[in-house]
Amino acid sequence: MGFLKRILRPPASDYPGATANPGSFETLSDEELQVHMGIKTYGSFELTEAIRPSYDVRIPPRQGFRYDKYVDEASGATTPVIMAAVTKSILMDTFLSLIDHLGSVVDVVLETSHHSASHHEDLYRDHIDAPVLKTILLEYEDVLTDDGCTGIAVISPTQQQEVQLDEHKLLIAYGTPLTGFRDTLISGDVYPDSQIRFVTEAEHVHSSSERMHDRFDQLRTRLGVDHVA
């Protein structure tokens, strides 16, 4: 799961571990950063604690999804994609509903950038029953939704489909067909919008903490993902 290069800022007292892309955040005082991080809603869209848009809110957060495609750099093969921004109150439920389309047994990839501001690590767990996985994910909803250094991907190798809840708390579904994913989003009042833009497409800031790092380690242990690929 790729994301833009980030720089480490001196931590604000209420937001330890906050990091930002180079740009306007570099000129903010810690007080200004705290105020910006404290803004939780833009219109009817509620943010998680994990991410905030640029200080000038170049791309105001809003709910919706659009179609895109992933291009494999090595082979040139393309995979259809749905990318969605979902308000906090229904984010986890929507993610779990998308997982339902992947079948009864899935693979899991936990993604972490807790130890680096420039890259992430992938930790793999093969073959876990989907109902068991969903129970564990609900137990650790806080770190999955509110930690800007944690992402997760759930994969069906047999169907060649994948659903991600990434570090930016975007929902991303890969593979053919996309119909089930689309219908699930629409049933949750997340509608197609070809003009929607996401927080990843402009300057933004991630937030994490030692508590979230500890919760990530607990989740990693519960899932049995102890190796990096």
C-alpha cells in the first residue's frame, strides 16, 4: 500500500507521533497543528483520528466512491479498483461488509509504518476463517480506524480479489467483478462520484501514538502475523 513521503515533526502534546508531508505543515506552530488535528468533521463527513487534510483543506473530505485501476509496473497488467471515503460512524461496518464478498477463508496483510516515516512493512497471515477474522477486527476497531500508521488488506487468492482499509482510512477494493463491492457501498449510502478526490491526492497529516503502537502489536499477535515479506 503506497503513500506519499512524509517528514517527522516534533510531537504536539496531545498528538504524539504526528507526521506530515512537506509543505504548509512545516510552518505551523504546535498549537496550530493541535487545532487542525482537533477538527473532526467537515460538513456531514466525520474523520477518524488517523488522518487530517491539508491545513488549507485543499480537498475537503466527503463521502463517496469512484472507479480507478491498478497497473502492475512489472507486467503492465491492469486491475479494476473501487476507492471510497466513508464517514467514521459506518467505516468499520462497511469494511466488514466488503470482506463478506471474499469468501469463507482469506489471507491477511497487516501494514505498518510505525518504525519509519518513509516506508511501510507488510506482515502476512495465510488462511484464516473470515468469521474469526471479523471478530478479531471488531475487537481492534480502534487501531484499525484511528491509527495513521496501520493499514490492513484482506485477500481472496482463489477469487483474486482484495479489500483494503489503508493508513488513510480509505476503503479500496480490487478485482473482477466489482459489482458486489459497489452494491455494498451504495446500500450504506456511499454513492459513486466520478469527481471525488481523496486525502491522498493533496498534502495531509497522519497521527499515531505509543498506545496505538501497542494496540497494533496486540492485533499482530492475535492474528499470528509475525514475519515481514
